[in-house]
Amino acid sequence: MHSAWVSDFEHLPESPSSSDSSFDEDEVNRRITPHWPSYRNVFKLRGFRLETVRDVKEFYKHCMQDDGTDPTISNSGYLRVCESQDDDALCPDAGMPDNLFRGFRICDGTKVMVKAVHLRSREYEVIRLLSTPPLRDDPMNHTIPVLDLIEVRDDDIGFIVMEEWSPQLIADRPCCLGLFLAALRQCIEHVVFMHRHHIAHLDISLRNLVTDYKHHYAYIDFEGSRMYAGGSSPVICGYRGTEVPPECERGEPADPYKIDVWALAVVILRACKLTGYYIPELMQVIKPMLHDAPYRPSIFCVLQAFDAMISTIRGDHLLRPTCPSSH
């Protein structure tokens, strides 16, 4: 059975190292690069502080001391930061896009991630809707917690201040099969939630899922998301995203909701491959998600099938620390 599992995954393409999911056909939805120092006081008045050179130096020193190494010798990142003579200067993360910046909530030191978007962008519209009551309080909403939405109307910029969760979703295998399946259920449930409110994410991928390592999982990056009128049958052309279904590869007009279903199936397969979990019952849920669009189930049907699948797995199997390939 293990060899069959390997066969299931051998044709799965490698996940790209970067994503081009932004819909930049108009000005308001392009990625923007703000002059971050100009907004330091704006953040301070809202109770947040952007990361400085001093913050990064202290972070590296703390990490290196925990490892028993000397940061001045062994870490090129630390040496780069030390080139700055001004400890109070802002220190952008060289590994992140220019529209993101790390920071802290002043009252308690909570780490935050700030994303700059155009005030009239689709992303800001979607995030504002998902982060405002009553949608914010819905238990099916697994959007990254948003601590504040800061609008600078003179510059047409909106700053989305989020909790900083880890992008390493599969860094550590969940301690048992039950927790792994619970994580997948959150991923499915949130897509159900979005589709119920006529929102298509349109770039579901492993890199757009994050965790707080407390068994909570959330979606990020709504740059390509679209909101539709209730009762409509939307169609999208020229789709670009991380996981591209066959109808889009062929250049055909596509149902955005069915795009999400396809992408989620690929994400689940990637998660199984990375963690080593092979669950034949789960493969039966995923298989129709990869059908051609007209025959692909809705995400509501996927959740029903997933829950039905869970009910067939014995409780002692859910508690196992590993998932045998023959299960």
C-alpha cells in the first residue's frame, strides 16, 4: 500500500518558490511600496511600533545565545543589521516583499505583521468584511486575526495589522492523525465560509496558510480574491495563481469557486506528502475535487464528505502518533 501512496504523489508538481497571484490589471490592485518611516507616528498613535535595527539585533543575539553561538561570527543576517549606525532606524526584513513590515503591539509586545494595500483594493475590501462583526465572530471564519485596519486616506493606503503567525504550516508533524485531520477540516471549513459569503480566495496554497502552533490555522493573502453578488454564476478569465486547475491551463473561462476546490485538493495532497500521512479514506474525498470543473463538487459537498469520512475512522487510529501507510 505504501508503494501505491508514492505513486499517488509522484506526478504532483513541486510547489513554486514564489507566487504571482496579484491581479494587477488596474492601479488599485497592484502591490504598493509605502515609505514606511513616514508612517511611524501613525502606527504609534494606534498602539503599534514597527521593527527597528535595535529590535533585530536583540532578536539575533537572543537566538544565537540560545544556540550557544556567537552572532558576530556565525550569522550574516546579524552582520548586515550591524552595518546600520542608527539603532532607532526602521529595519525591513530583507526576505519579505516591500509591502510587508514586522512590528509589535506596544501594550503587550505581541508580534504583528503589517501589510500595506490600496484603500480601494479588493484585498482591503475582503479583509475589512471578514474582520468586522458579525463575520469576524463566526467560528467558521479562519482568517488570520486582524488587530487593526489603519486608513491613511490622503495617500489612499490601508494598513492591515495582523497577528504574526508562522508560515511553516507543516514544519512539525501534528502529534496524531486526529490533529492532522482537524487542521485539514479548518482549511476546508474556511473555504465553505468564504463561498457562503460569495467570496472566492483564488490563491489557496500552502504558503497562504499559517498557524499559531496552538492547533489554529488561518488563511492569508487575499490579493487575488473576488467578491460576487449572491445568486450570480461568476466566471473568471485569465486566472493566475499558485495551483492552476486544468480548465485555466487550457485558457477557458472558469468558475472561481471550482478553482478554490481544485486548489484545496492539491494543498491537502501536498500536506499529506510533506507529513507522511496516507489516508485512503481521505483520498476518496479528494479525488472528485480534482475532476473537470463541471463535475467537481461544491466546497459544501466536500465538507460533508470529509465529515462522513471522519466518522468511519476508528477512534484509536485518530490518536496514533503516526499514520501507518497501510491504514
